[in-house]
Amino acid sequence: MDERDRIEAARLLYERAVFDGDATALDRADRALDSVEAELSLARGRVLHGRHLADRREGVAEAGVADELALFERSASLCRRSGDQRREAEALLWLGIFHQVRREDNATAAPLLARAAELATLVGDRLTLSYVVSAVAAAAAVGSAVGSVLAARWGSGGWSSSG
């Protein structure tokens, strides 16, 4: 089901609630819209991140840091609440990348990347897992102690967001 289908489903569920008295319809509508919002927040966050990378190359002052962070956090929260572990892994990956790239804060990025790897592994999302590996390698390549710890954890096959 794509985003338009979920939005249409939410409209129909609204009608069931209002016109047919279906007491559960609005909760189902919320879940459908949360899924759309999570995907949109993640997409907008990635666009802001792309703008940051382009602006950084051109020497333009940073903008949108708070917006980018809020979008990734919102996406992760909505995915967690709905139980969508694949999308949550992707949102956590981007939160980790945000802290790694925008804030140069590998210590904050580490548990986010580790949790993203755990979830991606759990649901078999090899693409997200490959991005986690790239982020970990980047942290290790710049000599980050956190990157080295994550790389060692990756090498041992034991992901744990708790340390």
C-alpha cells in the first residue's frame, strides 16, 4: 500500500467512525497516517541532509540543523510506536548519520547506529545494514574511538545498542 492508498484508507476510516459508529476506525486511521508521516519525515530529513552536503561543498553557512534532527527523530518515534522495525532502523541510521556528520558527535551516533544495525539485521534489511557499515567505517577511518568500538562490534557479529 503506497502513501496515497494509506491517506485514502484514513479518509474512509474517518467516514466509518463518523457515519457508522466504528469505534476502532480512528485508531486505524491514525496508524495509516503515522506511517505516511514517518516516511515523509524521513524523506524530508534526507533532503535537508543532502542540502547540507551540497552547501558544505560550496562553503554556504549551515541551515536547517534543528529541522533535520526533528524530522529524523519524528520518523523514528512514529516507526517505533507503530512497530515498523524496518523503517525504524532506517530512521535510526539517519539519526546516527546526522550526529556523525552534522554534529561530528560519534559518541551520540554510536548507540543509534548500533540499534539501527540490530533492527536491520532482525528484519533482514541489508540495504540499511550496508549504510550502517559505511557510517561505522567512516567513524573508524577518522580515528574515532567510538568508530573503532563499533567496528570491533561489527567484526564480532555482536550488535548491542547498550554498549
